[in-house]
Amino acid sequence: MNLFELQPGAPRKAPKRKGRGHGSGNGKTAGKGHKGQNARAGGGVRPGFEGGQMPLYRRIPKRGFNNYEFAKVYAEVKLSDLECFDNGMVITAAILKDAGIIKKILDGIVILGNGSLTRKLTVQAVRFTKTAAEKIEAAGGKAEVV
């Protein structure tokens, strides 16, 4: 890119200045109307509020099973992220956390087959996708389920 190829950016629209005189179209009450809950500072109601009537989300019966509380949550690691390690290393959850590849170990590590791997590594994880295990073994490493 050269200096003469630069183009000006898209123009930025100025924000509406509320309460700055009636000539602006948004003066006096600043678009809030006269009095009432929504006209007050900090006024308004939460989402789903129906004026004191029992809201829809509480009127409808709660049925069925939700696995949210019991579901396992894994920290996902792409195969291409393991490229930063040296040949012959044993990769564990603690090593991945120290390297900054994952933030939390959660219920374990799952290795995804995204990207490619050229290093010979022994990877220890709770789960591997089929492609990830194939690529690790193709590179001469081992995929160990912990």
C-alpha cells in the first residue's frame, strides 16, 4: 500500500444530543414524554415486566429435563495450538494452562482436529476427536485418554 492509495474512511454520524433546546427536535423532555416511570432518572422496568401482572415466563409451566447443571464442560484445544511445543514432550492439562492455551481445565481437555501437527508429541486428554487422534499418530505421537 502506498500513501497515494489511501482513501478517507466512512463518515461518522454524530450522536443525537438530547435535551439541548427545542430547535434540535429533542429538547425539553428529551424524547421521554411527560412524567411517568420512564421519564425519571434511572426509571424503566426490567425485560419481561408486565406491569405487575404475572409475567409470561412465570405463567407457563416448567416441564421436562434440563441437562445444564449436569453437563460436562470441556476446555477445547485445537491441534494447531500444540505446534508451539517441542518434539517428544508429554502434553497435559497443566502444561496447556501454564502455556496460556487454555484458561481453565474445567471437566477436562478435548483435543479438536483443526489444523495440522508436525511434532511428535504424547498428548494426554479426556477426549480426542477421531481426526485429532489420527493426525497425532500420523505425526508419530501418541493420543492417551486420561
